[in-house]
Amino acid sequence: MLPDLRELYVDLHEHPELSYQETRTAALVAERLAAAGYRTHTGIGETGVAGVLSNGDGPCVLLRADMDALPVTEDTGLPYASSVRATTADGVESGVMHACGHDVHVTALLGAADLLARGRSAWSGTVVVVFQPAEELGTGARAMVDGGLYDVVPHPDIVLGQHVAPIPAGVLGTHPGPAFAGTDILDIRLVGRGGHGSRPEATVDPVVMAASTVMRLQTVVSREVAAGDSAVVTVGKLQAGTKDNIIPDEAVLGVNIRTFDDAVRTRVLAAVERIVRGEADAAGAPRPPLITPGEQFPPLFNDPAETERTREALAARFGAERVVDPGPVSGSEDVSVLATAAGVPLVYWLLGGWDPAEFRAAEQAGTTDRDIPSNHSPRFAPVPHPTLETGVTALVVAALDRLAGRAP
């Protein structure tokens, strides 16, 4: 299967599609699922696809992959690098690439679906495979649930999935309990009073207001979150002005907040709002700032007992040294919506995707943060081998551990 899977992976990498624009990917997925014998449903949550393979009595296992790419211009230098350009939902034209590895996810799940179909004599029950749109917006899983996913597929007993990460290919990472952070995104509009750059005394400068706000927000985690708790506050966008000698009327901040705990989330959100309003007051802003909530991801909670069961199954197949506990991950994922909507446990793990020799060299030099690009980087480039075979095998092992009562 590997030559075909590599060809599929290269094709998906070359043809990325933004959230809710995954029409080509969805059509390809549906065609392959139907050919493997799955009862296939399309158009769930706009572009989502689900396949069902019933094989006698037994548990129902749901395996999930996300399909969307990011508005990032690729800079990997790969011979199959994306040259696609597209327009985002807010009208911005950009390069598009699978900078978060969803092409790996789709390829691995299609491989696992095919392998499970070929090996029906080894298991009994039902396999549901879900290919989800718009994970990058944090809305795709909810869109599929609200679009009737559980009206057309059997109710699962467990949800399983994986995410490629910049750790050595061939390594898997599982963590019980709070495993991925929840996310809150805020759009903050600071209102000033514009004028000529030569007469700042006649203005209320929103650029200075924004700069003070950005610096003050850096104290939220360091001074308002306990040492034993975790949070991240990132200002990823600052937009203001059109010309060097014009003081603008407003400045816009885009703030990204990551937390694992509801109490910490409440405290951080309150602190951010207090600081934003306080800096506007201190600057003499003519109007209060406008704080608009945006995308939101719930924290991802791995069921401890089921996670341990999966870890044991993966360790039996790959070796205990290749199944590690990465601790809580500050990235976010919306796969948990599929589990909570069904009221069933979730197990979600990391799939190593980086060249092992490169990773070891960077680790020995103490330069992994600098030399190993992270997800969402324009240089993020998982290696097909052994990432794909590890990803396919991990999904099959975790599924068969429930469907056959043992790992193969």
C-alpha cells in the first residue's frame, strides 16, 4: 500500500484547500471510501465526509482526520511544494499549504480505512471514519455534529485520532487527561483620535496605546497565573496606520489565549479585558475599546483509562521506547467535540513526522526550537517515511484493540 499512499500524500500536499473549501479533497476521500466498501456520506457540515463499514456485532469505533489547510505560503523547497493561492473567508488572498499536516492525517486515515476493510476477517463491529473540514477555525467538528453526523452514522463507543507533530517520525505521544489546550481568540479595536504626525498633542495616538497594551499583556501569564497552572497569551496581529506622518484613528490587535483549566481561562480573559480597558483609559481614548470574541476551541481531554489502554496497545506493536508522554500540548484541536457530542471517551495522540536524524542533531545541539519548524510554519515538512506507515498502523492498532479485543 505504501507507494499508493505516498502518491496520495504528495497529491494532497500539492493541492491544499482552505477551511470549508475542501471540495477536491472531500471528493477524493469519498471516492476512495466507496471503492473500499464503505457506505459513504458527503456534505456533512458543508464539506465533511463520513464512511461506515459494518462487520457484524461488536463495538463502534470512530476514527477522525481533518482536511483543511492554512493561508500560508510554502517555503519548504520540496519538489511537491504547494503553489496554490486562494482567498480566505475574510477576503485576504494568500498562498495555501498544509502547514499543520492535515495531508498526513487524511492519507493515514484512508490507509487505515482500506486496511481495516481488507482485514474484516480479523475483527467484528463497526468502523466509522470521519474526514472533517475547518479544524483550523475550530468550527468544523461542531458543523458536522450540527449537520447531522450522528443521524447518518452509528453512535460510536469511542473516538480515536492523531496529529502529526515536529517530533521524530516513528515516535508516538499520548497523554492522559488535559492533553491539548483550549483557545480563545479576541479581536480588539482600540479607538484614538487621528491627526498629523507633526502635532501629536492634538491627537490620541492608538499606536502608542496598542504598544502599551501589548507590553502590559505580557504580564498576564507571568504575574496573574499561578506557577502550577498553564496559560499562553499571544498578540499575533497588530494593525494600525497607513503612512508615517499620519496618526490613525484606531489600532487593531488579534489576541490568542491558551488555557487548560476553566478557572484559569476565566482569570486570564478578565485580566486581558481589564488591561485593554485600563490602557485605553490611561491614554484618554475618546471611546472604550471594542473587544470581540472570535474562534474558540474547547480543551481536549483524553480519557485516562482508554488512553492507557491505547498506550499499551501501541507499545506492544511499536515498542515502549517509541510511545512517549509529551505532557500537555499548548496547541488546540476541536476533535473533542465529536466525543462530547456523543458522550463517549476520546483518545488522541501525537504522530512524529520529522526526519529522525535531523531531530537528533538539533536535539544534541540544543537547537530544536530554532531548527525544527513547528506546525503552522511555512517550512513545516513531515517526511513521508516512516510517518505514513506509522500513522496507518497506529490507527489500525488502536481500532483493532477494541474491535478484535487485542492489538494485531
